[in-house]
Amino acid sequence: MATTQPYDVIIAGAGFAGLTLALKLPRHLRVLVLEKKTRVNAHAQTTGLITVTTKDLIGGLVDVDRHLTNRIEAICVLDPSFEQHFISRTRFPWIHSTNTPELLLEFARTCGENVTILNNAAVAGYTTEPGSAYPVVVRYVTNGAEGIVRGRFVVGADGVRSAVAQANPALSRNRRLLFAFERMYEGDCRLGDAPDRTVYHLWFGSFSLGYGGWIAPNFIDGKKLFRVGFATYSPDAEKARLLDRLVDILVDRGIIRLGDPAAAPLLNYGGYCPIGGVLRRIHDDHALLIGDAAGFCGPFSADGIKGAVVSGLVAAEVIPRHLAGDRRALTRFFPEVEARSRLLSYYRKQLRYRFLWDRMTSNSSFACLYRICEGEREAFLDQFCDAKDRQASLLKVLIKARHAPRLAAMGFNVAADLLTRRT
């Protein structure tokens, strides 16, 4: 099977990055979006949490308020034993839970008539034919049959293992990844006086290294739900079974309550998250990577939706200039991302946090960090959870003279971790 109509821009991936780009490209450009899922809103691979700033960004594109399910005003941090916790609050919602599948569908519906979205079409690769009016030749597979479409430019918005990046040796690829396991259950969280407006972060060393765990409450169609998951370096079957164990621990400790303990999860999800920072080589004359494909995800605390939307917005500005003959337009991509959002500075800071986190392998080290943060619970959320927008620093809050004994204890434990690789 072959598609004969040529397009100006071919986008691989109908996530937040690809759909933001498709929606914002000028209407005179013919745009094709190739999405491997059977529906745009099928199996959205995200916890669906957005900060206030991200909400405002999305609100400039679609009616985001229709898809906000509840507001989050607090964070609850649990120590590695699951027996202690502290709660930090703000006076306003700092993140919102979303009905992510419906929000993605809203993006797709808002795209103009110049945009064609082809579902169940997995990009298999592409080649270029210099000198042709439509030099990009993209191969995709749908229902086992191969299709071919030509365009002037191709965009990889197809995730951490981008087929566009893999097809072009001139482009960088994500090398450092976490694997996230997540499930959605009907039920609720039990800690704190406002659990429906609190997101929970679990810190553990020996249980699983890489990031930690989370519980995110939500409401969809009037039902009280929550997502529970964790991210790790190793996506093997043993790690997948750890999620069963994590849920059992949380139920036994009374941290969560399942609506029907015998019922299967409403959703199971596993997917990769880039943690190596923004890639260095993300474009050439005929291609650009955005979103997760370009590493636009916090190396320490994820927040991929903002990176997806910002990179899509900036791509929608530089690609038309490039197609119009401005040979320096694509080189302006990174400076314009930084000017718009300071995301690149934020990601560089996150790499420093990631460097420390990766050297902590024991419950003792994480318990030390927990006790220091607990001592700053009043300021913890205010500066940390929206740091990508405020450019605040967790280290400035924690490194204080009064924490010297605990900082010394933490330094000792991290050194022991490095010397013995203990868990």
C-alpha cells in the first residue's frame, strides 16, 4: 500500500509533542501525523499530572479546564520503611490531575483541516532523496502492510526509542533510560487530611533503585481512582512483580484502599523515560526530534508533558522558517526553548540531582535525605515541585548550618554506598 499525496511536514507520534506541533503549524502547510496506536487516546503513557504553568501553556491551545479532574495542593513523602511521612503544602494548586486520554483527543480534534492523523500506522524508518521537491520518504506499517509517504520534512515525536532517530545516524539517541511501571485502581489514598488533593512520593533504596514510587489520586466519570507505580533501571519480569509487592505493602500499611481488593487494575502500563538530558544532535536539513525523542524530560523528576508541549510550540515556529529557506532556523531551536521556558537550565540542574541520586543505593542514605527534607517541610513543596518554572533549588533549602550533622551522616552513608554498593 502506498500513500501518494505529498505533505509538507510528516510527524511521527500523536502524543503531546506531536499534536502540539500539528496544531500550531501554519494552516497553509499540509501535515500528516502517523500514530502507531489504534486511537489517539488509547493507553496514554503518562501519569497525567501537569503544573500550573503547563496548564496555562495547554490552555492556550485547547480547552484544558474540561479535562482537569482534581487539583493537587500538597505532597506527601514516605521514607524507605513506609512507616514515616511528612506533608508539605501550598496555598494554591501546584499541579492538576488530568483525564489524559480525553485531553489528547481534544488536541487531535482541535487540529485544522490541513492536518491528517493516521492511526495504527507505525513509522518503520525513512530515507531522503536530495534534490527532490519532497525529499523525505517515510515508511510505515499499518495492519501488516507497508505504506510510503513523501514529505519535505519529518519530525520524530515518537518517544524515547524514536524510529526517526534510529533511521538517521546524524541524530542522537536516548541512551540513559528509566522504566516506569504503573497501574490504575479504583480506590483512594489514606494518608493526610486531604488525600484527594495530595500526591505521594515514595523513597526507597533496596526495594528498587532508579527513582522511587508515586501515588497520584484522580477522579474520572465520578469514580475515585489512583495511579500507583515506580520507576527503575531494570524492566525485567522480577521488577514487574515488585509492583504487586508494593501495592500489598501500601494496602497492609493502610496507605491505600482498593475499592475491590479482588478486582484487576483498570490500567497496566510500562514504558521508558529518558534521564540523560536533552540530546545534542536533534536535527539536520530534513528532520527534527522533539519531546521524549529529543530527551525533553526531567532527568530526575520527569515532567515530560511540559517538555513535550514547549518543544512542540518552538518546533512550530522554526520549521516553517526552515521550509521557507532560512537555513539557520533550526539552529535557533534550543535558544528559543530556553528563552520561552528556561527548560534547558532546569534539565541541567536535574542532571546534578540525578548524579547524587544514582550514588545512593541503601535505605540508610535515603532515610538521611528524608530526615533533612522533613526538617524543611514548610519550604519543601513551595520551591521544589514547580522548580522548572521558578528555577528554585532544592540544595539551597537543604544545605544549611542547622542540618550539618544530618548532612554529614548522609555523606558518610553515600560514601559507604559507593565503596560497598550496599543495598
